[in-house]
Amino acid sequence: MPLNRRDFLKLGLGACLLPGLGLSLGRAATMTSEEMYVFGTLVDVGVEHGDQTLARSAIAAVARDFQWQNQAWHAWKPGGLCELNAAFAAGRSYEVEPSLLPLLAEATELARLSGGLFNPAIGGLVGLWGFHNDEMPSGALPRTERIAALAASAPSMDDLIVEGNRVSSRNPAVQLDLGGYAKGVALDRALDTLAAQGLNNAIVNLGGNLAVSGDKAGSPWHIGVRHPQGQGVLAALAVSGRTAVITSGSYERYREFGGQRYPHIIDPRTGQPAQHVASVTVIHPDAALADVAATALVVAGPEAWVDVARGMGLSQVMLVDGAGRVQMTPEMAARTSFVTRPAAIATVAV
Ligand code: AMP
Ligand code: MG
């Protein structure tokens, strides 16, 4: 698929690998990397290994997995999840592709862990706001009563009934949208696929959400976190070993009306877009958990995030509020160098 300028800009969202930072200690860098367009964004897989043929064939396997996952897990394009959502709305059960079952089980656990702020059962609300679309809608906002009624019907992962491979929902308002979680799962699986081939120094960038393993020729990977309110890099993070760096933000996807922005992350309690946080970056060895956590902490907002982070067992979080002020945990602070000076920096223990 041809890539346009917007696609390249998309890769700059969230975070990116910073070139040329850090000195190589000992080993010479032999990076093999491939770019692909999948999950509606640019994806970059890089492997540090002397055998470039092996690296290329492993990257091709990762690319095939990504294409398959995109089709199977997409919330609003034809595929298994779409069929399942149609069955929920009609009060029917549906036999899902077996590989979806562990995802649903894990997403249910993670939704509970987040106190319901991450809620992949609110696909109906996400769709009502018009975010199940490649292009953001420009017209009038959805009616307040419709949003309130859908939020009051409280769709939850706990409404699901799984019998063998058949899944149904007690609540017809449940519509699954794994958009806040599936990137993390895909990143974890990509690193697993590479590791199974003995490729343990790698970086996968899925539209600004990254997972790394090992190091870059003896030095940490240097990840740039994009400034959520301007152009360029806010901070550089040094990471090594198996780690994910996931950013959620209100600046990535939003619609505008009457001079106001309505971002794509929805507070399940009200059905309204979460507007008080510019971005949250979470570092965690488990990319799926980090993905869920970043989404949940955007919903939690600039005060409640601390309790939610504690409940989710997070120790590395950076939050930028609407005024550009940064709050971060001590462990995050220890690996962060600011490239652009934020309005304020506070270190907050969780
Ligand atoms: P992320 O970029 O990981 O924060 O995911 C954002 C996407 O997750 C949105 O585009 C929606 O598809 C979906 N989403 C929005 N709000 C929520 C929420 N509160 N819980 C779970 N998924 C959500
Ligand atoms: Mg997420």
C-alpha cells in the first residue's frame, strides 16, 4: 500500500527510536529493519543480528502475524470481531475463532484491574462518537441523551458468557473494541516470534508504541516521546531488556466541533471523551498491560491516575496534563532526559 505524508506523520505519534544517541559499546550495530503499513498505521520492525537473512525472514513472519491480527481483531472492519458484535446486538451467540478467547479473557482481567476505566466493551460509545472511521467526522456531535443512555446501560466485559468457542452477552449494549489493547498484544507476540528465532535484540514500533528486547549493540535503546502539544520530542527514554513504551494521548485522534476537541478515548462512566490529559506514557515489560494502562490513565486524569497506577502495579508512568505540566514516577524520572522543557515537572510516588 502506498504511504502518504499523513502516514509518515503518524509514525511520529507517541514515541520513536532516536537515531544516533548513545555510544556503541563493543559490538558493531547490524540493524535489519522493515517498514510496513498495518493496524491503520506505519509499523517498523528492527532486529540487531549479524545474520540478516535470518532477521529478514523473522521480520516477514512478524508482518504476516500483524496482517492476520489486524483482520481478526478489528472492531469495525469486516472480520471475526465484527461478526461477534453483530451477534451481541441481535441477542445471539457466535462461534469465535479460538485464538480470540484468551484475548477476551485477558482483556476482562485487565479491565477489572483498571477499575473499569479501560473498558473494551464500550465499542458502541466509540462508534457513536464517530471514531470507528479512518477519517474523523466533522459534523455535529452525537446527541447527549443517546450518549448518556448508552453509558447508563453499562456495557462490561463481565457481561460476556463463554461456552466452549461460543460467546454471547447478557447485555445487548456490549460492543467489543480492542483498540486500546490489541497493539500491546501484537507487540508482545512480535517479540516472542523474534525471540523464538534467537533474535533477542529488537525494536518494534507500532505507530508510536514500542517494544524492545535486549539492547542496541551494547547500548540502551533511546526512545523519543513526542511532545503532545507541539512538534518534536518532549523527552528521551533509555530502555533495554524486554520492555514496552506505550503512549496514549488525546492528540492522536480527535474530532473538533465549536472550537473544542473531542479525543478518541472515552470515559466509560459518562460516555464523554477524556479531555484533561494530553498524553500518558507507560513503561512495563508486558506490552499488553502497558497498552491498557496508558488508555486507563488518560481516562483517570491528572489527579486520580496515581491510585489507578498503584492498583495496576505500575512503577513507570509519565503524564502530561492539558497545560503541558509533567507528572512522573521516580523510576520513570530516572531514565528520562527532557529534550523540550515542560511547563512544570513533578515527581510523584505511586
Ligand atoms: P489507545 O490508543 O491504546 O489509548 O486506544 C484508544 C482506542 O481504544 C480508541 O480509539 C478506542 O477504539 C478504544 N477506547 C476508547 N476509550 C476506551 C476505554 N475507556 N477503554 C478501552 N478502550 C477504549
Ligand atoms: Mg492503550
